[in-house]
Amino acid sequence: MPNALFPNQGPRVYDAAMSDDVLKKLAGTIRARASASGDVSYTRRLLDGGAQGCARKLAEEAAEVVIAGVSQDDAALTGEAADLLYHLLVLLEAREVPLDDVLAELESRMGTSGLEEKAARSGKG
């Protein structure tokens, strides 16, 4: 079956379980590298900058995603999106916020209109 959104590519198969597993594996790797030396681990170096340093790097990566999203090819956007997810997980580790908490929050929002969810958070109805 052709992919209507991406006609030059085959059908896209999204496997939520696989994606969830990949993010959890990456979060586990980040957690493990937190105890490594900064001489051998980029992740450790990021974490040594504390939450503020990790947040600053995440902001840089977010800007790169925006640029790729409007002016670069799909491969560039895909790579930048992967970088963004990695740096988000590093920030979560720096703040000791479990990925499972973020995934649970996302799951709790499923089935709710984005407009309804946003209004509920802002107290506007």
C-alpha cells in the first residue's frame, strides 16, 4: 500500500512498542553513562553541566530541528529529531525525571483533544 503522505517512500510502519523500547533503552544507556568518566563519555560531560547546561544544549538542538524542518531534507530533519530526543533524555536524567513519567503523562493525554487538554492546563474552559 503506497504512503499517501510520502509518495516517494514505501509504506511507513509505526510500531509504538518498538519506539517505546528504543527510548527506554536510550534512557538506560544515558543513566549508565552518568557514572562514566567525562574523558570517555559525551553524555557524562553534558550531565556535568547540570540541568542548566543540558537545557541550553536542548535549546540548541531544538533550533536545529526547526531549521531542518523548514529548509533541509527529510534525512537532515530525521537526524536532528534524533539528536533532540537524545538531549531531552539527557535533561530528564539531569533532573532525575524518569522517562516512564513522561510516557505516562503522554498516555494520560491520549484520547483528549489537544485544545481541551491545553485549556484544562491553563484553567481556561
